Amino acid sequence: MLFNSLQFLIFFPIVVLIFFLLPQKRRWVLLLISSYYFYMCWKVEYIVLIIISTLIDYFVAQKMEGTAEKSGKKKWLYLSLLSNLGILFGFKYFNFINENVQNIFDSFNIFYNVPAFEVLLPVGISFYTFQTLSYTIDVYNGKTKAQNHLGIFAVFVSFFPQLVAGPIERSNRLLPQFFIKHDFNYTRVKYGLQQMLWGFFKKVVIADRLAIVVDGVYNNLDNYSGFPLVIATIFFTFQIYCDFSGYSDIAIGSARVMGFELMENFKRPYFSKSISEFWKRWHISLSTWFRDYLYIPLGGNKVVKWKWYYNLFITFLVSGFWHGANWTFIAWGALHGVYLIFAILLAKPKEYLLLQLNLKGSKIHHLYQVLFTFILASFAWIFFRANNISDAIYVISNLFTDISDYTSFDLMRLKLRGLGVSQNNILISFGLIAMMEVFNLYERGGDVWKKLEKKSKLIRWSVYYTILFAILFLAPYSRVSNFIYFQF
């Protein structure tokens, strides 16, 4: 079930109404049934995978809780890792690895005939796999207690607002909330609905509109070079942000309506002053997951320098591979790893240069840092969006082949006409991006919706209706699309 569907607009109010009418001890039943139904709207059979992961990790945690020796706990942890990662590998990575092994064998004229695994990728498998894995690892490390209530643990694994694309919650944060009685609270419900409204705006108005140009260019690269490639790349930079942060806003807002608090997943990432800061603001639940369960166990930065660089690179390489079984995602992750390593290597020379030029801490330096980080992130997104490595190389090679595009306003207008949308639509897209970024800038001083409460009714309702009318009249409803991160 898509958040941006009529089905969800009917489903969600019904669930909320029944939730508040039920006594506390029965609410977990409603949440489990509604979460399973929500997921089965995509493909009924794949609910079996969630149930298998739930049962294995519930059983494993119980066994670890009853085992005193670390060595005894370890075998149960291995069972959890092998079963969960085995399912993930089979459905998400087997065909990719099988195809690459086939290519290697073919290059040496060696017979290899292992058939592909002809199945659809289960929606959100990477997200719920990581969520339940973090639980068993935390039980193993003694950071959380094993949950005795199987039903509530099942809700934790499958909680519908964040089931298919996060935020990836930790058990010690989300599980206790299912035991708390959440009474109807007008203020909390209002803030939840406001956040959902803003999420819908980012997804259906901005992201889906930008997708028209992005898909048109990146799926037909032979027809484009120069300026259109730059426009499409910039548009994708904002499309993926609006698409994914929009999903997170709807997820967090819908959970908040019922009284549950999910972690913040995005924090104005394109205002970051470095790639390191970018990853503290982008997909926070995943970046902190990799920090806690891969980077730190590898040794983090508490090792010799070369090992530190290795730990950073491996973490981002794996992060890229987590996103998808394609060399483009691996290249994207590796590139971010390289960015961070070079940032460390150049930190002292850069510091010295800034001091010499008396620019450290200046507004010019701040602006330069934000723009440079934005350019680096946008460049990396080329690999993320490209259909394959060859396409990514084509885009990079042809971004600035037609230099005249950038020196002639008439040529720019001519190139824009070739994007398949009107110039007015391009201008509207830029205007919507600017509107969103103004909102983000205003948010730096605190929660925008709480600030809005201090304004007059006229201003408040003008803002609400502006967003609502934008959703109704500016969204390209001819192309209702999945959220990008559903494929992961």
C-alpha cells in the first residue's frame, strides 16, 4: 500500500479510530493485523518472510537471554545473522552475484549455468531485516532485554508506518512505546497531521514533478548532453531528498498521530558544510545503524590511520551495496568513502590556508562549504540514479561538453524545450524547490509548526491551504509513483 494512494487515505483514519477506541491491552492486535495487511497489499506471499524473521529473532533472543556464557550466546547470534542475511542475500543479491560470476566464467570460456532466481524483490526487505538484526545484536551485547511478548515483538518488526522504508528504529526506543497507553491528544494529533501534510507535499508535488524531467533524461541519455544533464542531475538531487524525506515525514507523522515517536531521519542535509556532516543529516537511522553495527565494531577511528581509512571506506562500500544489487550503488558508496578519506587528509592544509586568508568562520567560507558539499553530493547522485555504470560515465563525460549552453540564454531555453516539459513547468519546479528550502531555513530556529502556532489564524490557515491546494492542483497525478526507497 502506498502512502500516496486513496487506499491509504481510507486505511489510516480507520486504523486510528479503532486504535483509540480499543483498550490498551488489545491495541497491539490491531497494529499487527493492520501492519500485515498494509504489507500484503503489495504481495501476500512475502508476509511469510517477515513472520520467519520475527519468529527466528524472537526465539534467538530468548535463548541468548537464558545463556550466561558469551560463547553460548554467539551461536544463537550467528543463527540470527545467517537466517536474516541469508534471506536478504537470496532475494536481493543472488542474481547480481550470479550474473557477475557468469561473466567471469564466460571470459575464461568456462561453462557455468546456474539459473537466475526469478522472483520480485520483497518491498522494504533491507529495512525490516536491519531493524530486527539490531535487536538480536543488542540482546547479545546486553544493551536491551529480550522481549517476552511475541505479539508486541511482531508489531515492532512490522509496524506499518515505518515498515517498508524506515526510519530503522532500535528496540530499546520503539518497543517500550507499545506498552504505554496513548490517549487521544489533540495537539499531538495536529502536529502529526501537519508533518504528514508536509511529507505529502514533498513527495507528490515536488518529487513526482521533478521525476518527469529526471526519468526523461536518464532513461534516454543518447538524446541529451550538456545543460539538460546538469538540470536532470540537480533535479534528481532534490527529487530523492523530497521523495525519501517526504516518506519519512508521513511515517513519523502517522506514528505520532497514534502516540508513537519515531526518530528524525533527515535534518536539512543540503545545508551541510561537509560530507561528514551530510551523513549526520541524511538518512540518519541508516547512517547511525552502520556506525553502531559495522564502523565501530571494525574499530572506528580508534585505530592506526590506515585502518581508520579502511574502516570508513568499507562502511560506505557496504552502505552502497545495501541500497541495491548494482555496481552503480557500490560506486556511489565507494565515492562517499573516498570523499571522507580525502577530507581527513586535507583537513590540516585546508585549516592552514583558511587561517592565512583570514577566511575561517566567515560567511563566504560558510557559503563555499555548503555549495561545495552540495556539488559533491550531487555528483555522487549521478551513480545512484544511472541505470548502469556506462550511463553514469556518459553523464559525467557529457555534463559540460556543450560549453556554449552555459554562455547563451537562448541556447539554454532551446535545450529546456527538449526536456519534454514546458518552460513554465521547469520554473514551477525551481520555485517549489526554493519554497521547500525556505521552509528548511526557517526550521533552523525550531519546529516550524510550533512557530506557526504563535501566528494569527489567518496566517496559519493560509499556510495550510497553500500546501493543501498545491497537493491538489500542482501534483502530476498522471504519474502516481512508488517511493524511490521502496526498491531497497
